[in-house]
Amino acid sequence: MALDLHADPVDITAELVDIQSVSGEEAVIADAVAAALTGQAGHLEVVRNGDTVLARTNLGRPSRVIFAGHLDTVPVNENLPLRRDGDILHGLGTVDMKGGDAVFLSLAATVPEPRHDVTFVFYDCEEVDAARNGLGRIERELPDWLQADLAVVGEPSNAVIEAGCQGTMRVELRTAGRRAHTARAWMGENAIHALGEPMRRLTAYAAREVEIDGLRYREGLQAVRVSGGVAGNVVPDEAVLTINFRFAPDRSGEQAEKHLREVFDGFELSVVDLSPGALPGLSAPAAAELVQAAGGQAAAKLGWTDVARFAALGMPAVNFGPGDPTLAHTREEFVHAAEIRRVAGVLREFLTGR
């Protein structure tokens, strides 16, 4: 399918949505993006790596900005092809995140002389396990393409700049007991009952709020799974409580783990998943310029996104894209045309100064 990168970003969004690109099946959309950039943006250096397409200016500007958007979607759920209802676009990927991709493609073709050098990264396999994420492959194979002073990830943010992101950690708390027949329960020790104290601590836990760069992040600690028991007539000898900790980006992963070990002192903990957060970095010159172009307003990102990957590479990163993130991955996914145009307008002003 031929994409017209000089069209309204709303129409580019519609074209992208109608190219099915479930994770692992991005070849067709990557072909279309690569062909469009090569044919309609001759001022850009374009490279294909697997099903990731990269493009950049090389103007010798004193700073560089990365615009990154994933090309894949979650599986189809009776929400293709695209359906328009006035100024609302319905369909898979309208929110997550082909609206953001469309804005970036439009800018790539129509802003040949930006104030900052710009790198565009359209990558694969974001919606699946992290090991397959195209950004990780680019970091390993083409690391110079991920060097910049600011990264803008086009994930849906209601067309509001969301800076940084929280970290997330998942731990398993284990308790041990002794098996016995439930008819003679006094001869055993119930491992599930032993979860009462850590559950009490969770209930009493006061989530910390912290302000960073004028943005307020609120932490959260929640039990997300309980398992234990081997039969309906046996006192269980082991129980596992799975806990998710969403922590503010002023904590490192090591500090977050230390905090949980203090909260659950006396119990066995094992970390099963960890993704550090990202500081907003809004004081960096390029980030401050972007916030100014967006009207001076920014909010804290209370989830985790790929901005953390860019922060780990030493640059501030923000989420800025059209669409309501609560609609992502739902059958009812839709985006307002006005949000697509707002994001496009803000980023155009940021890149051109007008």
C-alpha cells in the first residue's frame, strides 16, 4: 500500500490502521513506511533493520531529537478495517499507536529543515515480550541511531506531554508450613494463614507521593496474585503472594528492592520482574522547548513505557501522542482527529519555531 506522507496526518492514520500489523507480522507496514520515506523524504537517511525503519537528518544541528513509534498492534478483535464516524476514527491501532506514527511520518516528509536534527524510529514487536522489542535490537546493532538529547515516544497520552515514567517491580513472597490432614490440622502448619501478616502490611501501606521537575508521581503497592494448597483436605505447606510495586523514578531498581525488603522484613522475597523508571528531565533545553510548544503544561506518566529505554541511554524522554491510553488494547479503540492534529501542530512548532 502506498502511503501519502504529504496528506493530513488524520488520513495517514487511516491508511496505517488498514495495514494489519499484529506483533511479529509487521513486514507489510514496514515495507510501506520504508518506501514512503525513501520516495517522499529525500532529505533523510533511511535504513531498514528487520521490520524496523529508521530515518534521520544530518544537518549538523547542535542537538538531536528522536521520535519513536512502534508499528505493531495487539491481535485483531473485530475492529478492522478502520471505520470513520465524523471526526472520530475507530479501529485497531488508532490509539496504540498509529496516530502517533502518522504524525511522525508527516513531520519526516514535510519538515526538511528542522531546528534540531531529528531521528525517526518506527519499530516492531513492542506489544510482546521485551526480548523481542525492536528498540533492543537497534540498541545492540545500530547504537548510534539511538543517540540524542531528547526522545519523544508517540504512545497515547491524550495529546498531553507525559514526562518520564514510573518503574515497576514484581516480587514473590513465600511462606512455608507443614502438611497435615485437615481432620488433624493441629499437626500441621498452614502456609496460607501465614500470609495474614504480609497482607496486613499491604493494607496499612501508605503510598509515597514525590514531586520531580514540578510533576507529581504517586507510588503503589498491590497484591496481584495468591497461590497455595495442594488438595482440599491437606494443610498447605507453601503459599506464594505476588506483589507489584510501581515506584517513582527517583528510586533506582536497587532502591525499590531494598524498600520492599524493609516493608516485608522477616519474609522471603524474590524479584521476578523489574523495569526501572525514567526521570522526566524537563530542565534539559530540548525538553523545555517542547513543553513550551505544548503550552507549558506537562504531566507525570504513571505507567511504564519505552521512555525508560531512552532514559537508560542517558537522555530525557516523554510520551506525547493522540488518543486515550485507557482505550489501548480494547475492541472499542478510537481517536479524535483533533488530537492527531494537535500533536502534529505542537511538534511542527517545536521543530520549526512557528
